[in-house]
Amino acid sequence: QVQLTESGGGTVQAGGSLKLSCTANARTFVGYNMGWFRQAPGKARQYIGAISWNGDDTEYIDSVKGRFTMSRDNAKNTVYLQMNSLTPEDTAVYYCAASGVYTKESRAYMYWGPGTQVTVSS
């Protein structure tokens, strides 16, 4: 069982930055590909991107490409989401999730964190 905990959310003005962290409680973390998702009020959960188990591969949806960067430190069982040039449209609860495959399909992610709120004010 892998337990994930996100941190680093908060309120920031448009144009600002935040760095989210997602820490796992398991040493098997290194074997998991990690995804980031978000859910805005009244909207469906949205896939943001993924990072492979060794960090060699990343992918992003078009709306965050060039603004968001994923990285991971397997020695610390942690994956990061650096978010720059934030806009009010980025306001959402952000979730990290772990999967045995490198995929955008949320159904493939077996373990999820509780989420952290990101609010971007205009």
C-alpha cells in the first residue's frame, strides 16, 4: 500500500509560482510512474501530466506546457510540480497519483493523495 501526501498548495496572485510536493510512505515509490491531476469546482478531474519512474520521461497537457515542470527525487520518495505563470484558470485541488504504467488514463492510477488546494487570484 502506497500512501501519498501532497503539500505546497496555497493562494497566489496571477503570474506567481507555487511548487507542490507529493511524498510517498513506501520505499517501492521508485517503481511507480507518477501523475498529477487537478479538479476545479464544478468540473471533472483533469490530467495535467506524468513523470516516469526514473524521471527520464515527462509529458504535459498543452495548457500547462512551458509553465509547469515535474521532477522527482526517488531518494526522498517525492515528486514535485513546479508551477509558474499561474492564472486564475489554474485554481483547483491538485492531486498526485501513482501507477505501474506511464499513462494519462486516471483509471490506471492505483494510489491517490488527498489533494492540496491551489487558488490563483486575479
